Amino acid sequence: MVDGQTTSLTRANKTSQSLRTTVPMGIIKQFGLKEGDKLLWRLDVKDNKLVIVIEPVKVVEAEVR
């Protein structure tokens, strides 16, 4: 996804300050994501810009048991 996509933030629930967004379908397909998967969010600084790196967290089979 070279050009990027824009998504909207919505409140996670009425009592939380957390926000949610939609993961674009291209990213879902690229990484084989499904409901319940976890994402790791990292903040980096590159060329004097804030860069958000989001990585799928792979669940090890031993963790599932």
C-alpha cells in the first residue's frame, strides 16, 4: 500500500479515552489478519518525523494452550 489510506477514529466506548480505527482491507489481506489478532504499536522518529510502526503479533502455539 504505497499511497496509504485514511481511516477515521471513533471512541472505543463511552467511558474510555481510547480510540479505535478500521484496519484497511489491503493490510488485512497482506498480513492474513483476522478478528482477535493482536497488533504491536511502536513509535519511532525518522527524518525528524514521528513514524508509527504497527506489526502483527504472531501467537506461538504454546501460548494458545
